[in-house]
Amino acid sequence: MRKPALALLLVLTACSTAPSPRSLTVPEAERLALVRFTNYTTGVSAFTASVPSAGGKLVLDGRVDFVNHLGYAGMRTDGRDDKFSQGLVQWNLGRMAFAMTPSTKAVDPVPVVDWQVRNLQERGSELDGALRLLVNLGADRPENPQLLLQSSARWLRSEKIGDTAVDVFEGPKQKDAADARVRYWLDSDGKLRRLEAKLGNQEELAVFDFTDSKQPVEVIPPLAS
């Protein structure tokens, strides 16, 4: 009869010793304040993304240029394989272009196809929110760590991505609820390895994973002006 009680005690002990989310320390605030500047100095990163949306989960595979605020990716709707569910997308801070092609990854050189261009929506589109979030992840100067210390930003936990140890931070709550709950997975050098964000009305978080890339983003003419 003692074994179940002992097992329960061990579980409760393990749960009680797990670290809880807490306010940032000064070094952590300084580390988080450098995220966008570190991205800017990196230049271009490859990324994959999973974006929940009302029409199905969108899967993106491409690159983002943090200096010029440009993105290029192949996109598909998870669970579908028809021609209307995949293609190429390019975007900047204000506009996006989509081409219906068989590609589900960024293709180089960029193919000469019929690109449909429109403005990014401010609200109501999880895809547009994800694209805008990506190209806003670079800045030519660090943020103010003192403001982060005074904000709702928090350290959440330690994790691993593969063999890389990371700390997971939640950024400050934004005035616009659609942009709230952004979580940054940073390695010991302060490099962004993963980003999670709540977009629109979706309960499931969008997830973005980043790796180094030497391949620049070749912008298409409709987005060059």
C-alpha cells in the first residue's frame, strides 16, 4: 500500500520543484533587448513555420531578410495536396505577393510566374499577421532593457531545441491583442532559434524555427518599388 503513496509523493515533489515563470533579471533583459539587433546583424535566416488559421494549418518554408524587411517562402495547407493549396509567397512590411505553383519551398532563382499582389491586412488574417511579424523581427539598434524590466516580459523556462540549450522568454504584452503572447527561444549567445506567437483568434500558437542562411532574398519587381 505504500508504493502508490510514495509514487504520488515523488510526482508532487517533482512538480513543486519545477521553476515557475518569473520576472526578468537584468542580464536576461539585456539579452532579450538584443534579439532584433542580433537578427539584423545576422542579415538573412532560413525559417520554417506552422501557422494555424481558420482555413487549415499553413506550413511555410523559406527565408527572411531582417535588414531589408523582406520574406520569401513556399507555402502549403497541411493535409491538402490540390493546386489551390500551395504556392510561393513574397512580402515586405506592407504588401504580399502570391503565385500558385507546385513549389512548397522557396525556389531560386525566383520563377517568372503570375504574382498576385495585395496589401497586408491589419486584422483578420493569421497569415498576414505571421508575415508581418517575421519582417518586423530585425532592427538596427537594441531595445531599452530598462523598459523590458518594467514591462510584463517574463522568463518562462529552460528548454532544448535538438542539442541546443535555450531559455524561453515571453515578450511584453502588446496593446493590440492580435500581437500578444510572443515567445522567444534564445540560445546562450542570444540568437533567436524559435518564435511562438498567438495570432488572431487561434488558440494554438504559430511556431517559427530559424537556422542560418547565406542565400539572399531576390525580391520580385512588384515588391521592389
